[in-house]
Amino acid sequence: MLGIMIGSMALIIVLSAFNGFEEIVGKLYGSFDSDLKIVPVTGKYFVPKLSLIHEIEKVGNIRAITPVIEENAMFKYRNNQNPGTFKAIDPKYIKSAGVDSMIVSGDDVLYEDSTSYAILGGGLANKLDVHGYDEIHPVQVYVPKKGVEISMHNPGNALSQKDIIAGGIFSVQQDFDSRYVIVPMQFARELLDDPKSLTAIEINLLDKSRMDEIQSKITSIAGKDFKVLNRFEQQSTLFKVMHSEKAAVYLVLSLILLIATFNLIGALLMLALEKQKDMAIMLSMGARPRIVQRIITFEGLLLSLVGAVIGLGLGALICWLQIHFGFVKLGGADSTFVVNAYPVAFNPIDFVVVFATVVVLGFFASWLPARMANRKIDVKVLNERQ
């Protein structure tokens, strides 16, 4: 019972820690990614129909619909250059897209007095040696021209270039900070020489709990040529890896729990040997062999269930203490992690899965010795021992 208790406790603690990390990563990516994102099934660019946006607005629970252009580019500032990705949005959507809350230096202005401004990710700004607002030295943005082949004699003719003023620096998460630059939509259209096309339409919701419902409705509105991605689907590779790691850890700890149940098998076999005389008396009084078998099986299940309940309770208590006091730290005092202590989050499904795992393992661990003991019991045993 102690082995099962420790195994159950370890399972719920580790699974809750994975939930905590998933929640942290979701928040980090969620501050940059939209709630829902409409992208074409084939190709990268598409020309949106006005009727599509109007139909989406009628769905309700929509806080903002933001047209977006994302494109890879080369950025140059003074003597430094680095590849990255610009994300172009309409300046009026900057607050609804959450960009204003990410600014760590400069302003959240993308367009003012006929001048375009860029907000650079902190990592990319560091590589380019941009320290904030600089109207004297603009950032040069280079993208390949569509339909133009690169000539080895003059490769510059295949590139489109446009200058933009560095207006600020944002910081969200390393993956975004190291490669993204936010620019106004008009700047991107002039740079790409494409006045109509988009790469995505981002949608932010008022009530995020209705995300699945809204996603289903917008999918039917958008049609088969488009797919509507939620936050997890926008970063599908990352979250698939996290779920795979969680599943692998669950299997490893379940194997340890399985080994612990062998102690249960041994204990029940010893019980069966010790109580042979009592079981023979029951058989001589008219009890069926199946009743004896059930007694041993229920004994094993009782030990398993008690161990599981105590283990889950202790695991929940330790997780609760970690959430409120954070006594298990991540790194030292000078740690650069996003959080100082191991993040923990409860998921009711984990408790159900762990409890079901213990019940299934406990049943098989009880059923085997019960069958073995039942075969060896005979009324003659009673007469031989009297």
C-alpha cells in the first residue's frame, strides 16, 4: 500500500508540473499569438473578401479582427544586419493585438505624421544594436521581389528595400523577440508592392471560454479554402512535443507503479497461504470457490484504493504548497527563468487517469494470486491440519 501511495503521489506531482509548464508557455505565446487565426489551406497569400469579415463580425464575442501580413526579411541598421520576420498590422489594431503591453522601450506608435515606425523584438534589436527610438539612422528592410530571378552579376536588383524608423522595442518570449519586427500595414504593402493580399486574419475574443464554439462557427463561414487555428494549433509542434513528453513520463512512472504492485501480489499470496485453513472451513460450510477468490481480490483492491486515495491526497497537498509558497526553485538567486519556482497546475483529468491506472493495476495484481490460491484450497487441508 505504501508503494502504491508513493507511486500515485509521484504521478500526480509530475503531471501537475507538466501542466504548469504548459500553462506558462501558453501564456507566453498567447501574449503574441491571437485567439484565432485564419490562414489559407494552400499558399501563403490570399485576397480577403469583405463579406468574410462582415460575416465573422456577426458571430459575436469578437473583440477585434486584425488583417496581418507576415514575411521573412533582412534587417540592416548601421553596420549590423540580421534576418527576421516582420509582422504588419493596421496601426488602429495595435492595442487590440496586445502590442502596447509588450513595449519595454520607446512608444507603441506605428504610424504618425506620415512616418512609419517599427517596433523590434528585444533579441533582434540586440543583434542589430538598436537601443530604442532613432530617427537619424533608419532600419533598412530587404525582401525578395516577386517573380524576379536573382542575377549573380547584380543580386540587388532582385530585392525590394525600404527604410523605417525604429520607434520602440518589445519583449514577450525569446522565440518572438529574436526574430519579429512589428510594422504598419501600409509600409508592408509598399515594400511588397502588393496593395490587397494578406497572409492571415487574426481574431481576438471577448470571452475566451467560448473559443471552441467560435472557432467552429468561423470555420464554417471561411469555407474549405481556409483553416482556422486556435492558440495551440498555431504552435502545434511545440505543444505536441510537450504532450509527448508528458505521455512518456506517465508511462515511465506507471511502469514504476506496476513494479510496486508486485509487492501487492506477494502480500496476497502470503495471505492466501496463511489463511488456507480458514478458507477450507468456508468451503466445508458450503461457500463456493468463487467467494474465496473474491475475498482475496477485494482485499487487493482495498489496499490499492486506499494507497491511491492517500497518494493523490498527498500529491495534491504538495502541489498546493508549491503553488502558494514555491519552495522548489528553478535555478539560483540569479536565475534568468521566466518563473522563480516550478510552475504547477491542477487538471482533474490527471487525477482520474492516475486513479484509473491504480485501479486497473490493482485489479490484475489481486486477480492473479486469488486464482492461484483458489486452485490450491481443498477441504482435505482442514482434515490434515486438525
